[in-house]
Amino acid sequence: MHAFSRSMVELYSLAEQASYQEFPDAALRLLQRSLGFDGAVLGMGESGRDPHSQLQITQAHVHQRDEQILPAYGAVSGGDPVTRAFLRGLERPLAVDCQATYRGPQQALSDMAEFSRSHELRHLLLFGDQPHGAMPGRWLVLYRSTNTGFRPEDADYLHAAWVHLSRAIVIHRNALLDRQDSVRAQRASALVNEQGGIETADPQFLALLHKQWPDQAPHLRGRQLPPALLDALKRGVSYRGQQIEVSAKRQEHLWVCTARPLDSLALLTPGENAVARRFSAGLSSKEIARELGVAPNTVRTQITRVYAKLQVHDKAALAQRLMES
């Protein structure tokens, strides 16, 4: 129990510190110390047109296997009884002997048997959270190429570790977002995957999307960007609507999106507005303080608040925002 607790503490530490690329492999290596697998896929996906048999993988990390395992599996997964078991919901991890499970005259089983042989999948251990309504599923499948199957103790370990791994993924996404901008009070940012799925977002970001698209509430509750916004991101341009503007930059396989209301100057107090205009015109904090009859520390605090509210980070950007408005 002590070793398990120590491993989970390491997992949460990874979640807070690792980069986007580093985290999945590092987390899986941590589990590998106790579970002894030689390959894995940590994935996210949605149920297809048949929610009981089809799984559409939207994002996945392949660990110690050829990346082609994903498209190869996609071609045969419709007939996989293991996929169907996952989509129905698993109460505990499912250990699978691939030779025994994929034996039979049916073409679907033959396809799965050939897939398993070509990718050296002799045994696997699967667990995760099935897709539910608009929420995508998330799962981990561990592979062994040897004849040694997964034991009940391995399933118990994965069962106990899964809730920590799932939570660590959320913490990691939030930590990535935090590193983009240290000012959180007025921040309206989100991490969005290549399919337009909102992986994590500030409440203000979601509130601004609702402001721009009040008639798409069900769509937004599904944590998916509106099509017009996703199209702009794919074209590499900012989206500008009647109510908000959304800009984005790539962070490896994700977009870091930032939204702001077009009337954001209205968020400034009269004092902040007075300070912002003088600061952008070139006055120093001391000069502004003397002119307005306040302390220099008050001016510096107001400048920090102005930067946060207007989503700018330097004097030139502040001047541009004031000129645009």
C-alpha cells in the first residue's frame, strides 16, 4: 500500500510539472513498474452510430508500439467483442487472452486475430470510463506480447490506479493552461484538441462562448467548439463575432484558445481606464500617480488588473487595444 501511495504521489507531481509530450509516457512508465506491460494505448473517444459496438478514437497516445496500431485497429474494431464490452461499461478491468477471445469462424474474429498477431498482442488488460451522452470515453489498454497473462492482482492495481490517472490527466491539462498565463482572475482560456473538443477551460471562456452562441447551449454542454470557431482555428485565423473574439496558438497537439468580449473596455473601472490611457501614452507609474493623486503602488496594481481584463501583456499591446476601441 505504501508503494502504491508513493506512485500516485509521483503521478500527481508529473501532472503538475510535465510537458504535453512528456506526461503520457512518464505516467505509463510509472504504472509499468507495478504492472509489467510491454505496450499500451491511453485514449479518448466517442461511441459511433451504433453506441453499443462502435468506438471513434478522437485522441490517443501509443506507448511502446507502432503508431500504425491506431488506424489498423480502427479498420477492424467494429467486430471486436472487447470494444463492445467497454462500450457497455466495465465495473472492473477486463483481462483478455487474445488467442482465446479471437478464435472462431466469423470474419470479424479472424480480422481481430490477425490484427493481434501483427501487433504482437498476446494478452491485454483494459479499463476506463465509457462514453456517456455528450461526454467522451477515456480508457487505458495494456499489452503483453508474452504468454504470461494479467493476474487478478494486476486488475486490482489498475482498478485502484485508474481514478488517480483519470484525475491526473485533468490536472495536467489545467497545469498546461496555467503555464500559458499566470493571471487567472479574468482569464478566459481553454485547451482544445484537433477535433474541436474542449479538454479544459476557464469558466469565463465557456461563459463567453454562451454569450456569442446562446442558441447552441446543448452543443457547448458537450464541450465542443461551435463549427464556425473550429473552422477559424483550422485556418489559422482569429475568430471575430458580434460579441467576442477568440485567438489561438498551437501547443503541440492542442490549441491554446483565448476569448475576450469585444466590449472589454467596459470591464475597466473609471480609475483603471484613466491609468490605462496615461500608461499607454508613455507616462511612468510615478507620473500617473502624481497626476491622479494616488500612490504609485496603486497605479501598478491597476495596470496589472488592466492587463488581466484586456488580455494584454505589454504597453504596446495595451495601446493597440485602446486604439481599436
